[in-house]
Amino acid sequence: MTAPRKVYWKPALIAAVAALVVAMIGGGLTELGPWYRSLEKPSWQPPDWLFPVAWTAIYALAASSAVLAWRGAKSRTQEYRIIALFIANGVLNILWSALFFFLHLPDWALVEVGVLWLSIVVLIFVCAKASKLASWLLVPYLAWVSVAALLNYEVVRLNAPFTGS
């Protein structure tokens, strides 16, 4: 009897679909309408066109990271931990967009972005146990969310208080 063959395409398909779902939901919640345009923003804010470009690259890197970490997992428990952490991170990513852009609550989003940032740090450390490259692929995500958190802070500082939609 031969050993069962590992299915290598499954993690890639699941990671790609998950990244697309997170991107589509988050993008759908991101409305750059009158409310957003009326906010005071710091002079150093990147141009609006850069955000979808950066997020596309980040989602591609995160999906690649997930695949490498999943494939490099040494046990089912480690696989499940990696998958659960990526799911939690995706939910937090969507939640930030919902709080900031959809509900117009940048002050709540500022609190939430700290949790999102920590979830990326945890992912980096957990993925490193399965694949060093997987953890390094998440560093641009951490850097971009760090910039987003600082930008979120400045928006709150310049525009508070907020009452939501």
C-alpha cells in the first residue's frame, strides 16, 4: 500500500479564494465618498490610488505566505493553528474597513487596528515555525498596517469626535 499523496494545489486554491474574499468585502466597505473626502488628513498621507495597489500586493504576499506555512506545517495541529490565525486576521482586516469607512467610526477603528497589527505579529511568529519565507512575506503587510494605524491616529486627532453613520 502506498502512502497518501499530499495535495499541493488545495492550500493555494483556498488561500487565493480567501484573499479574494477578504479583498472584495474590504473593498466593498471602502467608500471614498463625501464623508471621507471631508476629513482632514495629514499632509504625508499616500495618494488614494496607492492603496488598492498596495493592498493587492499585500494580499498576494499573504496568500503566498499562507500556502508556504500550510505546506510547511509539521502537524495537523500546526496546520489548523495557521489556518485559524489567517481567518482571524482576515476578519480583523474586514472589520477595520467596516468601522472606518462604512460606519464612519475612525476612533473605534483606531482601537481595532491595534488588534489587527498584533494578529499580523502573531502570524509572523507562528508561520516562521513552518516556513521562514512565509513569515518574511508578511513583513510588508505589517509595515503597511503600521502606516495605516498612524494615518488612522492622525485622522482621529484631526477630526474627533465621531458619532458614526
